[in-house]
Amino acid sequence: MVRVRRLCRAALVGSAISVVLVACLSMSYASTVPYRNYVYNVWGKPVLCPQAYLPDFVVDGVQLGIGPLKNPGDLFVAGSDSIYVADSGNNRIVCLDAEWNVTAVIDSFVDQGQVQRFANPSGIFVTESGSIYVADQGNSRIVELRSDGSLVRVIGAPRTDAEGVFSENTPYAPMRVAVNPLGRIFVIARHVYEGLMQFGADGDFEGFVGAPRVQPSVADIFWQKIASVQQRERMTLILPAQYNSLDVDAKGFVLACEKNLIRRLNSTGTDLLRTSGLFPPQGDLNVSSDPDEVPSLFVDIAARELGMYSVLDRTRGHVFTYDSNGNLLYTFGGIGYLLGQFRAPAAIDSIGEKLLVLDSQLGRITVFRPTEYARYIHAAMRAYNDGHYLLSEQMWREVLRLNANFDLAYKGIGKAYLREGDYRSAMQLFRLSHDRSGYSEAFRMLRYEAISRYLGPLLTVSVLGLVALYVFRAFGLAPRLKGFLRRRRVSEAGVDSLEQDQTPVASGIRQPWTSLARGIREIGSGLSYSLYVIFHPFEGFWSLKHERKAPLASAICMLVAVVITYIVVRQYTGFLFNFSDSSKLNVVVEALSVLVPFALWCLVNWALTTLMDGKGTLSDIFTASAFALTPLVLINLPLVVISNVITLEEGGYYYLFLTVAVLWSVTLLLLGSMTIHDYDLAKTTLTAVLTAIGMGSVLFIGLLGVSLVDAIAQLVRDLYVEIVLRV
Amino acid sequence: MNSGRKPARQLGLVPQVTMVTRSIPRILLTLVVSMGLLLGAACPGSSLNQVCAAESAPQLPNRLSAMDLVAENEFLALYVDMSTTEIAVWDKSHACVWYSNPVDRDTAEKVARGAAKDALGSQLTIKYDPNEVLKDNYNFSIKSGQYTISKRENGIRIDYTFVEEWSDEDYVPLLVSQERFDERVLSKLSESDRKQILDRYTLVCLVKADEATKLTLPGIDADAIFGPYTVSPFDPNLATHLLSTIRENRRDYRLLSDVKPSDLENLIDNPTYILNPKTAPYIQRRLGAIIRTTGYDPFDVAADHESNHIDPPVESLEVFKVPLEYRLDGHSLIVRIPVSEVEYPIDVLDYEGLRHTYPVLSIRLLEYFGAAGVDQDGYIFVPDGSGALIALNNGKVSQPSYQGVVYGRDNTLFPREALNMETRAQYLEQVFLPVFGMKQGDRAFFAIIEDGDAMATICADVSGRSSSYNTVYADFTTTPKGRFSFASIHEIDLYRTEIFQGDIQVRYSFLYGADANYSGMARYYQNYLVEKHGMQRSKPHHDVPLFLEVIGAITRSRPILGVSVNVTDPLTTYPEAGKLVEDFIDRGIQSIKLRYTGWLKGGLKHWYPSRVVLEQRLGGKGAFMQLVDWLEERGVDLYPNVAFLNVFRNSVFDSFSAQSDASRMLNRQVARNEELGSYILSPSKLGPLVDRFLASYRGYGIAGISLADMGREANSDFRFNERLVDRQQAARTIEEQVRKMSRDAWLNVMADGANARVLPYLDSVVNMPGGSNWYNMLDESVPFLQMVSRGYIDYAGEPMNLAEDRTDSLLRMIETGACPYLVVAYGDSSLVKETEFDYLYSLNYRDWIEEAVGVYRQVNQALGRVQGQRIVEHEKVADSVFKTTYESGVSVIVNYGAADAMVEGHVVPARGFLLVERGDLDEN
């Protein structure tokens, strides 16, 4: 998996497809909605999908008859029929029913006979029993109210003197609040970087959970180690980021988001988020170095049915919805002045299948309704969850009818085929959805089926074969055949020896094709000698150098064979073990990716060993190194075949063989170098390490040169443009 | 008139504006007016508000009596106020006046103040660079009388000269002799004003020095400058101030010691006022305002400065001349700006010898024509997408005002990087028609941009933001400008080398009563297209046609022997297309319009269409001819799709060379449409290309052709030579080509999109927007484009299989009278997966045929009876319930809501429709 991601990333950097571009994939058909639905494919490229959510209507305070909302901070839907809006700027809580009638406006409550008001209430949460929790930011407290607006309790700032979190300058300012089914209260407060603040059901502060761990990079650690004490002190403290919002899902876990990260925390603060999708749930994939393309910033998260969750991105106003495994399902929304776009999106929640997005700048709520497409996706997942696999398959078929780009649908139907026993179709669909484990499973079943079907005939054939062999022997056919063969070989050898005899005599009139044939034969014998070398490296490399057992041409041939097998591996390795995008295969690039390191190795090694009393010439090094790669040539083609007939579980063998071959080649490379330079082991190892470093330096200098040339070219181009424009 | 006016800054290059002697025509005009007044028995009590008079005797409002009648025909009369150049159109039959500027602005304007309020009296606003300065013709021309009015046939022409007003500061002299200042200024002022001024001035003169009063100034050789003189009253500080005043106002001096004795000559024994040091600018302005009242002007300042050897106030170089013509034509007023006669400073030298050019970027025309005040009821119509309404005074001032770029963006002008997220939002659903209008009460005006349409942006705003009026007008780009980055760091603005050479012409028409709504505007515009552009009625079909788009081939990259190659993948071969159509015919669909895309060699991104080259992988010529014959036999209209404006492939042998045949951007680079991955063809090459294609196409005997991009795009070519093609010319070239196909080659032309330039020559349109972009500013979407097209053009909206909400899509078809549209292929949908064509994510026709036939039947049931008829009225009868009435009197009522609706005694089912035919009803 790690490898997949790395490859994807590489593909992304290369293609430089920007997220912003998605907004205007132009060749599509007329659209009445100012955004596009997209998901990322396995290569990290955004692909268009049918709209999943459409803006239905917009509600603002004036329409509700309570005056404009002012910087509303949060939105919460309790059950399926009541909506609560924290109208922060107006210091009130607005309660609405499902028909958007105002049922109550709470702007004060009575505490011990005194009327108390809110100050910038920025977060709201309502429990199933109807208790309203308000994060009363300006008053540094959480207020719990009954549904009629009467006070239950006030939970003030925690006594955290020991931890010294809050001070006069940074008072306790709760921004968001959530309560899990056990009554534990989770609070996000401003300037708190230790994680979520957890209060017990009784309102006592219990500590921080889910602290985002700072993971310093290797470079950071390196600099820390070599820095002086003063420098270390001057290094800025790397603070963990602050959580932006949270929600409680159906199972009582807390979903929290910060920056472009999502966490699903249990009560001990362990992150249980599943990320088995192609990419972790992070909103837009950001790979380009364009400063405009900042990563997503999640400002709110809404837990939805079936473990799905939707997150709201402030940077581009997109709403991303993921399933419980972390697969991106659909995207909608944007920043702008059109219906369905926001200016400053602040909060999101779901009411039934609809989604509500609160815009704090415009003070309004946009209601989005699911399209048929989204409803089919939900239905398919729901049916699968409930065990109605047949229904689930039908639903996925509907999804697929609407969207041939959707990997999850292929996967869903693939699973159904797998269950029905149509393994071939299942494989095809799993392959389309890039689901390797599903593919492997289907393939295993298919193979099992094939073996069980053909095992009988196979056994019969082999028994018959054995019988035939016996008969063959019994009637003495074999010796006769052998005799015949021997005769032929002798006559050929005779011609051969005759030719050899004549050669010195007729050297002046040697025909060109004869010499060609001889050359080919020499190359052939050189190549076959490689088989000897890999099993008897010391002797083999010694005679390679001193007895000229193989011509340079055969080493070249060996290298060509390496390149060819490498390309074959890239293109024909089975789907389960092939992670490259074969449609972008380029034979030149592939060949160079073998030849350049090889050439570098030879040259750098030669350069070093000449300085270090090495006895080998460049040609020696080249030949020995090429011959050292023989195991790779030998193993590659069988591996390609094997990769097409084994499953993922048996992948261990595949990687074992591959590793053996690589180690073998490396050993040969070392031994070869040792032999031809007449080194001892220590010196060989030293030169090998130095060679590796040398290769790195050459590459670095090479890249430097390339970028220099590029800069000069850019300069010339700019000069040209300027001349053209200004003159 | 001129003498009493304030002087204005003038540029040496521009000749002093002279007012024509208007006395003779004026007398004549006054005569006519007074006669008119006598005849019309003017009522002195008539209101200033723009309300139509009663049906009875037409009364000329008071305001008109203060204006001069300049043109008249049997329907309209054009009045001009000679002192403000405001115009008014008197509609005789309806006794109604239309003003170019709100007449009650002095009292009713509550938002704008000062110059912004004065700008309500403007007819033109120019924007020029650098810094995108906006100047309206009231503050910068009319106020200072810098205009000339001349008579034209049926109208007048006004030439405005935009000049910079002197600011108050420019009236303050720095050094002025006591004698002159007393005479010209101080003697004319009140005691308190005089005191205020004298507080800021010090009297100084040079006198012979003695030993005690010999000047020694730190760091300066005072002897060399003052010689035998000293300042009186003796004060070294005053002397320093005198020197620094001179140095600071001499461009050729850098140091105090640069001042020469000759500069001080005039002060010898001549008491002179010098402005006190460190007089704050706001005080200078206050002084200037006082001095201004005396008639002492910057020219006097200049004279005084000159005599004291310091530089006069700097004159502005920013002088522009813009002509504006009004003409009556039948029932309409035509407003025209010959842009080629617009003058702007090119390479003028400033006092430092630097060259400056101030290109006029855009001209706003009649921003306040028919502007509606806060008490007016009605709406603004803008052609956003299918059309949209903005309710007057809707209060949405926190939303950006409406701006719609006519014919969408110019792909040559905007390379991808020049578009940020915000500007992109303007180009979602295109503005296809260059029209706008406003309904107020029972009357409306409707404007058609007749020329310069491709340069226009339609702007609308409601009251409360910049003024108390609701406005709608067109803003014309006269100098396209682009921002380009080069040297990887710098960004520079690039302009077209010369100003737009065409004309700007807008026709204002007036609608009353039952016509004063968007339906009336649509009827008017339809009639206009028929009369002016020869739009022809569509051929009557028996049934509603089904628009079937079939995708031929796509390309994908696939590795072949280790090399990834672009291969053509067939989705629907020629024989398969026949089978596919047959399946639809077998299900009882009689009328099919088959749009075949990706049929040429190369598939959807086909090769340069200099001739027809068929795709071998789709079956080759034989199979194609068989398909053509078979389709003709079965009565299916075939429209093979071709993209002429975008060139997707370029090879050595296809007679297309990117260097010479593609458009150039402002930075002289070859223009590419990065989103499509295509070269943008230069409009100058379009004609020959179309000719060559048609010559080859004729051999196939196909009656139709479908245009992929000519209905939607208009791209300039900013070549720096004689081949420069501006957008207006490009739009005109495209119009010519489509006209040629339709009228000369007798092809039935289908297009994707429907720019007004090509609309009259089309037979069918696909992807006609079903609504507007729904900017927050907009209040309602209306099917204006459909109302204009219906009866003349068959059209379809979005393809139903790629629609966002298929029920909505069906209802919209029925509401707007559109045909069902389906985009399909014979092959499997997953063929497009992981190709660049993955936006076609739902293609397989077997997945769709049953549903499509179902939808078709419903639409045919609803619209079959009104097939080929014009829409005469469209209205919103209740929330989410719309009624469309056809010329035969049949109405279709569509209910988008979730609950049944009662309309005129009929129940319209929720998310359903109802056909009402002169009383009897047919429910669905």
C-alpha cells in the first residue's frame, strides 16, 4: 500500500493536475449548479461524477422573522426534527423545527434568580434527551439548558492551575462542545493545543484526550541534534494544531477535525478512524507547489448514518463525504456568490438525508438535497450493512448506470459476483475498481475452481503419460532414438571441427557471415558462461577477467536483456503485483531508469578504483557488473508468469524470489568487484559504499547542472519575450 | 456659457474645446417646444416621477419643457437639456417619458454623496489605465461645459471632452506680489475670509542689506544668492523658507544652493506674499476654495508663479474625447458611440519628458437610463443563462452586483492562469443574448445591443449600494487587457495595440401594459430577429423530436510494446449507430435528430477538419454511407458534429500550422485552450476552413451539420499585424460562416449553445441552459432564450442521462418547451473510465433506452400538441408553479413543488404538469 501511495504521488506531481481545475472541467455538459462532484481515482486525479447534492433553498434570519443572523457560529440538528443555530453575533440560540418555523429564541436564562445572558455563544450541542449544551465563549463557560430553556447547570473553567493552560491573557474560551451517550462532555477551547478537553458527566474536568501528536521529521531531529543549546532554545516550539470542531457519531465515538485531518476518538482518546480508502480523508489532495493551492481546512464535521461523515472545508468551501472506511463518496459546494456557494462556511449538519451548511458571513443556511445518485449510494451501503446483499448489488448497479467512474460501485458489484460465484466478472470489476484484495480473492476462487475441474483430467493425462513412457522404454524405443540423435550431432560436430581447422588457413578470405556467426556463437557462449559465473562467482569472475571468457558484446547483450525484462515486468506483471499506470508506460524512460544507474555505477566505480589500486579496467567492471545482474534476468520472466497465477496471500513467495534475486545480484556485484580489482572484502565494501556516495554526488551535480541550464533557458526565454513585447 | 464656467485642465495636444454657436438652432427648438406646449396644453402640476400619464390627453411633463426638442417622428420625440445633455424620449402614443437620468435625483438620492451623486447626471463613464480610473461625463465634462452638441438626421450628436478639474489646491499661489493679490483676491473677500487667508501668508521683500542684516544661512553661501540684498523683515528662517519654496517648485533644482540671484529679482523692493511653511494640504484646499470664489484661477496662479520664477500648477494629461449619438428609429431610440472616433492620450509627454498612454479600457453607456427609484415596483431583466430577473429594490446590497459577459469569455484573452476562482464564476452559464431590460409598473424598456455586442458586459444593480436607483446598462470593453507573468516573477498588463475600431450601438425600445414584462420583451426580440436577421420558422414536425447524441470514438493512451500510444477506441461504430437508432425507432419514436459526435478521424478530439476524413476504426466510408442512406430512409435527421474553432491535433501534414493559423494571445504566444487541450483557430482562417470542409462534405449528401463550438465561442486573435481580429469581428465572422452553411449550403445547422449572432441561422440547439447561474443577486430564472427560440428553432437542454436531477429536468423540458436529449454510445460506459473523456460517465444506451422512451412519451404528451408553436407568455403563477402559454392558446402548467397546486381552478399535481386547452383540461 505504501508503494501505491508513493507511486500515486509521483504520478500526481508529474501530471500537475490542480484541484482548482476541477472547478472548470470544461468539456462537460451544461450545468445549473456552480460546482462539480468529483472523487479522486487511484492516480490521485480528480474525476467527475454526477452531482450528489443540489442546493435546495436558502434560509436567512429575515425569512425566519427574527432579524438577520450575525456571524452565526454553529448549527446542530437534534434527532430529525429540530435545528439549533448559535447566532453568535446576536448572543442567542435559535431553535427551529423541521419546517423552519422558529420554536424558540433563547437569549438568556435564569441562574439562581439572576438573569444571565450569553456572550458570543459559538458552539451548540443537543443530546438525545433534549439537553442543550452551549459553548458560551465570551463568558468562559458551558451552559446546559433544558429544552424549554431553563438552566440545568453551568460548567465553568476547569481548575487547571497545575497545568497552567489558561491565564489572564488567554482565558478559557470554549468554542465547540459535544456530549457522548455516556454523558462525557468534550470541549474545544481557543488556544488549547493539548487536544479535546474532557469533562465527566458530573462536569468535572478529567483531562485532555486525543492530543494530536507532534511528529518531528527526520530533518527536524537531525537539526535538533546538531544545534547548540542556544540555537535549540531559539527554535520555535512546534505546537500541535488546534481542533476546529467535533461531533459524536452513532456509536458514541467523537469525530474531531483539525486542519485537514480527521480523528475518530474513543473515550480514552485512541484514534479509531479507518483509512482503507485510496487516500486518507484529507479533502483535496494537494501536491502542487502553487502557493494558491493551500490544503483543505476542515472547520466542521457531521457524523452521518452508516458511519459516514461529511466535513466542511473553509478554503474552497467544499463539503467532502467519506464512508466508514475513509473512501471519498462525493463532493459539493464552493466559495462564491452563487446559490450553492458560500462566503465563510462555518458549520455543517445533516437532517435526514439533507445537509445544512451555515455561512457565518452571509448569516444564512443553505439546504442541500441529495440527488438520486447520492441516494443510490446510501441505499447500496445501507443494504450491504443490513445484510441485503442482493439489494445492495442492485443499488450499486444503479449507481454504476449513472456513473461509470465510481470505483466503489465496481467494487460493490464485484463483491456480489464473488458471492454468486461469477469469479471472472468479479475479477474484471475488481480490476476496474483497483481493488487488489477483492481481485485476489476472486482469482483464488477461480483458480481453485479451475484446478478442481481439471485435476481429474490432469491426473488421467499424467497417468497415461507414465504408461506411455513405460511402453516407450519397454519396447526399447529410447535407445534407438538416442542413437539417431547422437549420429546427427556427430555429423554436425564434424562440420564444425572441419571449419575450425580451415580457419587459420583461409583467414584472408573469411566470409563476413561466418564471422558474424562466430561472433554470435561467442556471445552465446559468453552468455551461457554467465550461468557458470553466478554459481561460481570467484572462479567465474576471475576467468572472466583473465581468460576473456566472454566478449564485451555479451555483457552488452546481458544489459539489454536486463532492460527488456525490466520493461516486460513493468507491463506484464499481474495486476496484483503491478502498481504502475501501464497506460503511461514509456519505453525510453524505463530503459534509462535501468541504464543510467548502471552506467553511473560502472563509471564511478572505475574512477574510484583507479585511485585505490584497483586492477580492473572499465571494461572489466562493465562486464562483471552486467554479469552480476544475471539472477535478475533469470528471475524476472518467471516472476512475471508467477505474478499472473498467484494470489495476494501467496505474494510472499513472489517477494521472496524477488528479494533472493536482488540479494544474489548485489552479492555478485560485490564479489565481482572484489575479484576483478583484487581487493579484500573490507576494501570491496569500502569502495562499494564510496561508489554509492559517488553516484549520489554525480546525480546531485547533474541535477544542479540541469537546473542551471533550465534557469539559463528561462532567462533567454524571458529576454526573448521581453524583447518581443517591448520593442 | 463658457466664460462663467470653471476652467478645466487642458492638455496641449487637445485643442481648446470650442462650443458651437447654438443660438440659432436653440431658438428654433424653443419655438417648436413652445408650440408643442401650446398644443399639448401642458399641465404644470404633472409629477417629476416617471409615471405614464392617463390614457386621455397626452400631457408633456414639466421637465420636458425645460428641454429642447431635437428630433421627432410619428411615435417618439427626443428632447435634450442643453445645459446638462440629459435626454428624454417622449412616447406620444403612450404619453410617457423615458429619461437618461433620474429627474428626481436631487431630492430622492439618499445613498450617494458629492461627486458620486453628481455622477447620476452622467451618460457615459470611461475607465482607463493605469489604475483603472473611472471618470463619468458629468463630473469631468458636463460640469465644466466641455461638450459640443450638433444636429444629426433624426437625432443629435454630443462630443464630450473629459478633462481633469482643477482641484482647490491649484488655486493657491505660493508666491504672489502684494499688489496683485490685493487687487485680484483680497479686495473681493469678506473680512473674515481675508483674515483666514492672510493668516497663512507672510509678506516678504528683498532690500539692500547692511552689516547687521547680512544673511548667513547654515550650509549655504547666502552671499552668492542674495548678493547685496537681505529679506525684510529680517529673519534667516524666512530666507530659508523662501529658498526652499523656490527649490521645491523648480524641477531643475535639487539643492537650496541651486537657487540663483535672478530667481529673486522680482522680490527686490516688491512686497510679496509667501505661503507659510508647513501649510497642511487640507488648509490649502480650504484657502483654495475661498480664493476660487474671487475668480482668481490657476491660470492666474501660473502667471504669478512665472513672474516669481517658480513652476505653475501641473496640468493634467488625461484628456479624452468621446462622441455620443442619439437617433430615433421608429419605435426605438438608438444610441451609438463610434469608438474609432474616441480620442485618448497616446504617448503624450509630461513635464518631465516621460511618455504616457492612457488607453480607454471600457465605456459604460447610459448607466442611469430609465433608472428606477426606491418606490418603483418591477424587475430588471438580464440574459444570464436562459434569462433572469432581479426584483427592483431587492435589498441584496451585500451581494456583488450583476455582471454578465456577453458570449462568455474570450479564450484568447484569458489564458488559464489569468482566471482566478472569482472571475471564473462569471463564466459558468453563458450570456447568449446581448439584451437587457427593466420593468417598472406597467411599462418597461428593453435594450438590444446591435453593435459591439461581443465587447459588452451587461451590468445591473439594485438601489442602496452606490445610489438610490436600480440600474441596468451595458459596459463595453474597448481595449482588451490581460495580465501576464513573465520572467517568472513580474506580472505586467498587456493591452491590445489599438482601441476597438467598431461601433457601439444600443437600441432602446419601450413596452407598455401587457407587453411590459419579460414575455413581451421576448416577443419583441423574437420579432426583431425575424425582421432584422431573417430568422425562419422551423419545419413542422408531427412529434416532438428526440435529440439523440451518439459518441463515435474516443482516444486513450495504451501501452503497445512498452510504449504508451494514443489509440482510437470506438464507442459506437457507424453500423452500431444504425442499430442504436433502430432500437429507438422500434420503440415508437418517430422523430429523431441524431447528433453524431466523434465520427471524424480521431474521434471526439478529431483532426483538423480541412476535409472529411472518416475514422477507419468506426467502419470506413462504405459503412458510413450505408448509415447515411439508411438514416435518410428512416427519416432520421443526421447532424454530424464538427469543431471548427478548436484544433485538437496538429500534425505536419494537415495544413494547420499553429504558428500561422492559431490565434495569438496578447503576449504574442500561440493561444491554446488549456481546458480542452486545443489550439484556438484564428478567426481569419475560419472562412477558408469552412469552405474547404463544406466542399468535401457536400459529397456525402448529408442535410445537417452540428457545430461543436461556433454557437458558444468567440475568440479574438491579437496578432500584432494587419491580421489582428477583435472579438466583434470574430463574432461577425462566425455569424457569416453559419449564415453561409444555412443559407448558401442549405444545411440544417445544429449548435451547442446559441449566441445571438448565430441564433437566427440555426435549426436546432443543444445544451440550451434551463436556468440562470443563480447568482445570489438574482431573484428568478426565466426561460427567455427559449421564448425567443420557440417556433423557430428546436432546442434541447441538458442531456437527461447526465442531468443533475432527472425529475426536475423533465419538468424543465415541459416548462420551457424543450426536446428530450440523450447522450449515448453503443459500447460500455466503463470504456471512458480513466480516459480524458471520463466526464461522459453514463453512456451505455441500453441502460437508458427504456427510461428515455418513457420520458419522451411524457414530453410528447405534454408538448406534442404545441409542437413548433411560439410561446406567447410565460409566468410564475405561484411558488414553484409556472405557466407557459403557446400561440394556439394551449397552456402548460408545471408544478415543481412537493405539494399539489391549485391554478385557475385546476389541480396541478406535485412535481407534475397539466395541459390546459381553452377551458378543457388534460391532466397528467
